[in-house]
Amino acid sequence: MPRDLGDVIHYFTPEAAARPDEASAHPPPRSADARERRAVVAIPVGDGDVLRAAFAWNLCVELARAGAEAALVAARDESSEAVWPGDGPGPLGC
């Protein structure tokens, strides 16, 4: 039974999880082939859907920590502002 994203991330981004035991503040440079391959994950998040918003946010954070490029794009809506973290630099580094 997987207990952590690191247990299953190799199914989704094998190049990002190649060295799960190596703790590094800066991910190693990726090859040109790895930079050219990009994956897009779409997760529908409704107004006030805190569970899916948290899942999407944490997935992006963990992918970025594993060395993959990650970005989260969400429509700005006043009714769902409480669901998302505030603007500015965060765990994704941007």
C-alpha cells in the first residue's frame, strides 16, 4: 500500500523519481530529451472543492521537489479564493 507520493511518482514521471533517496536542495540538471517531454495533468476543481484543490496543489509541490517542472493554473474566481494559497513565491519557487 503506497503511503507517500514518492512511492508512486515513478509511474507518472520516471525521470523525476530516478533518485528518491538523494536529498538535494537543487535538483540535478535534466537532459535535453527530458526537458522536451512534458506532461499535462488536468484536475477539475469546482467552486469550494477544497479536497481536489489541495490534491492539485500538493501534487505540483511534490513534483517540483522531485525535480520536475510543475505549474498550477486555476481560474481566478472570488468565490473560490479561500481554496487556493495566496499569491507570491511559494513552495514551487515562483
